[in-house]
Amino acid sequence: MRQECRSPGFSAGGCLGYRVAVKIVQVLLALPFLLALGVAAHALIARAVKAVLWAWAPLATGEPEAAAYERRVYHTADRRMLEVIGAAAGAGFVMWLAMLLDVGLLWLAGVLVLGGAVVLDVLRWERVAVSGHNLWFQRGFRSTVRQVALENIRDVSVEESETQGFTLRYGRRNRLVRLMVRMADKRVVALPKTDAHAGLEAVEAVANHVRLRLQQLRDRERARGASSPRAAPDRAGDDELRRALRKLRRSAAAAGSPGHRS
């Protein structure tokens, strides 16, 4: 650029205009790059933070988790997830302003906004897990973990639905999936939604484990019912029948004895 400005065809004003034009182009090209950088940095940091938090504070307590799924930020067409993505992109925008205005404090502000996006993501994190005896779910890391005993569940189903939301990955062509739980008292509990394209397999794994455990519990109940509650009445009936038969035999023997013949 300096060599071009030194060429005879460039006046002082033309050289200055050229430099300004190049600077504007650089700044404009830097904006989408820094927006994408903010989103990518959030995705990597949030994934690592969630992995650590899940290992540190699993949903199931006292027993291992057999299957699990979670709501994914960049896949799930949901307004609350778009707000998290907007916060991550906002961090990149603040960094762009820092570059444009050459203000060091704005770089620090961009990092803080990025951290805020990760915190917001964790606070809105929804996850589901199933263990040997319970189904667990949580809507936000700071919220209460809900526990449902499998013996109180009547059946489960996987529900898919179309959505008009927007995602960076699929645009407007999105589908949601969730686990629906019908309790023994016929109440229906709707568990957290996630993206059907990437999360259907995990939701199906949770549903299949619940169905397997429900079948095992029912088979155990039937075996227990067949062995103990009905056996005592049956034995009592058999004993009474035997006593009646013995009494009839004695009566028949007494009637057939010589002292009773006419």
C-alpha cells in the first residue's frame, strides 16, 4: 500500500482515501469473523463446562445413569436458545468495536459478555437421565432435579413435532423431540425438548431403557403374585377337599361294615 501511494499517479489526498477505503474493508470483513468467533468460542467453552458439571453433579444420585439426553443450544429451534446464541454473537460484536475504536477495555468487556453467554446457557440447560429405578430431569442447572420412580410410570412415548423456529444449522427446517411420560394416575409429564435431527437417538435410548425396566418390574410383580398371594388359598382349599374325601371314605366304610347291614 505504501508503494502504491508513492507511485506518481497518487496524490496525497488520493493516498489517504485509499488507506481509508482499505481500512473500511478490513473492518467490515472483521465483523462477521468476530461474530463467528464469539459463537464458536461459546460453543466450545459451554460444551466443556457442561461436561464437567454433569460429571460433578449428575442427575441420578445413588445409582449410575443408564441413558441421558439434553437440549442442545445450536440445534434446538427455541427462542430461549436463540437468546443464548445472540449473547455469544454479542461478545464478538463488542470485540469488533474494540478493534474499531482501539479501546483495550472493550476487549475485556467482550470476554465478560462471552462468559455471560456461557452462564446463561448453563442456567437454561435442560437434561434428562434414567437409572435403574428412577427417571430424572432438570430445567436449568440451578433448578430442582425432579425424580420419578419407575414403578409410578405407566408408559412412555417419544413425541416429534414440527416447529417454525430458526437455527443456524437447519434454518427454518427444524423438528423437535421430547419424552412424554404417563403416570399411573394418568397424569402426563412432558420432559425437555431437543432437536430431532441430532437428539432423536438419545431420546429413544432413554425411552427404551424405561420400557425395559417397566417390563421387568411387571414381570417381577406377576411372578411374586403367582407364588405367594394365591398359593395359601389354594392350599387351604386342597386341605379342605382332602378332609371331605376322608370323611366320605369313613362314612362309606362304616356303611359297608357288617354291623350296618340290614
